[in-house]
Amino acid sequence: MHFGFSYVGLIYLVMLMLPNIIWTRNQPQDYEKYVGSENRILLAFERIGEVLVSCAVLIFSDFNIRPWSNWSWWLAVSFFLMMLYEIYWLRYFRSDKTMLDFYSSLFGVPVAGATLPVAAFILLAIYGKNVVLGAAVVVLGTGHIGIHLMHRNEVKERGD
């Protein structure tokens, strides 16, 4: 692991944060009914993971582009997943913005808004051979995907 600024990490964070900023003005109908029932342990994992991932992805230069090798496929697939994440958001912003739209799958990936970026960051950690980011993503994924799955199940039970 090598300390230093990661421009790839910054690009990933921009790709992650920009749609989320737009989302704050385009939240799904009835979203507030579900937020209050979030599991506090999963929420703690999510928040801690967000901070750890955001820091780790910026302070290690391991994620920057290197000369092409077979190892580069990890980065290529990771970036592909981030592009799918952007497609997920485009589809959501064009939808009716219901809870089912928000917790929908994309190309068979369940709760794509949570799963795709977590998978992309795990692959980025593998590409960078960086256990700090890998551990941070596991913490984030446990909380973030867990919360999204709980909400999706609640939505289906309620029929919203």
C-alpha cells in the first residue's frame, strides 16, 4: 500500500456522490415512512463505512492507472460496474420515483443502487491490492446493502 492522492478514487467518489446529491431533491414517494425504521447497527456500519471508504480511496495512490496488465481487468470491471451504477440512476430519475423504482434491480443485480457501487469499490480494492479499502468496503456493504434489502422487503410487504 502506498500513501498518496488517488485521482481514480476521486473520480469514483464524484460518480458516487453526484447522483446522490441530485437524489436529495428527487427522493421516492413515501421515503420518509421507511427511514425511521432502519436498523441502527446497519446504519452505524453504513455511516462508518462511508467515511472509511471515502478516506481510503483518496489517500492511497494504489488505485491510479498503471501500465496495462492482466491485473488491470479488475479496474476495468470495477469501472464498468460504476457505469452501470450511473445507468441505474438515469433510469431512476426518469421513473415515477416510487420506492420500488428506488430499490429496483438492474440487469439482475438486486438493489442495484447499493450493490453496484459496493461491488465496484471491492474490485477497486482488489486492483489496488489494498486491504484497508477492502475492509472499509465490507463494513460499508454490510450496512448499505443490508438497509436497502430491508427497505425493499418492507416495500413489497406494504405493497407501496
